[in-house]
Amino acid sequence: MPLLTDDETARLSELFERELGGDVTLVHFTERTGGRAAPTAPGDSCLHCSEAEALLGELAATSEHIALEVHDLGAEPDVARRYAIDRAPATVLTGPGARGAVRLFGLPSGYEFATLLEDVIDVSVARDDLSADTRATLDALARDVHLQVFVTPT
């Protein structure tokens, strides 16, 4: 059973046709080979992994410019290490012009789904909406910085 309605799928296709400037890959990490949470579906050992993978698959199907690449966290630790992923579900957005990495953890539903859509568009056009002053300050940093943003609807 699809998670997105036909109307939502059509609206997303139109949005991406209008807004995407390049290709985006959703590098998704799930956990099927032993996990830390109770299973949510047969063969799945991670809370919300099945739903996240299904939702991202439906999202990727709305545009030829969005690809979904799925990796098992337990079976492919080298790939997970390359993207600095240590838990699932997790998704990394990559594109040809993207600087850095946008990494999302958990199920991108509710308010987080809108954020995911904005991130996909931003990565596709290599846009970050930072001011010139902010960009200059970041470029002048002497070392890499790990920034985390936590989201809650409350």
C-alpha cells in the first residue's frame, strides 16, 4: 500500500519538474541484519526502517532526477563509515554540486517530510541560502565542524 496518495505524487512530480536543477541521490541506510530495536516488518530489525525505505522509494519515483540507493548498515559497514552513518534509518543527500553532506536520521514524515523536500531541491541546485558573510566565516574555519540540528514538532 503506497504511503503517498496519487494527488501527492502528482504534485511532487510537478514540484520537482519545476525546481530540480540537477540529479540527487538519496543514499539510504536501513538495518536488516540484526539491530537494536524491535522488528517492524518481516526481515526488518529497525524501528521505522521499512517505512522510511518505502517513503523514499515513492519519492524517488516522482522524478527521473532522484535516485535511491539503499544500503544495509550491518552488512555494509564500509559504506556506512564513508558517510559517517552509525544508526538507521538514515539518509544522505548527495548531488554533483553539493558541498558537505546533508544527513537525515529517522523517518522523514510529518514536518520532516517538508524539510526533506526542501533539502532535495537545495542539493539539486547546490544552494544553501547562506549570506556572503556567513559563507566567508565558514570558509575561514581552521577545522571541520560537525553541526547537528534536532527537530521536534513541540
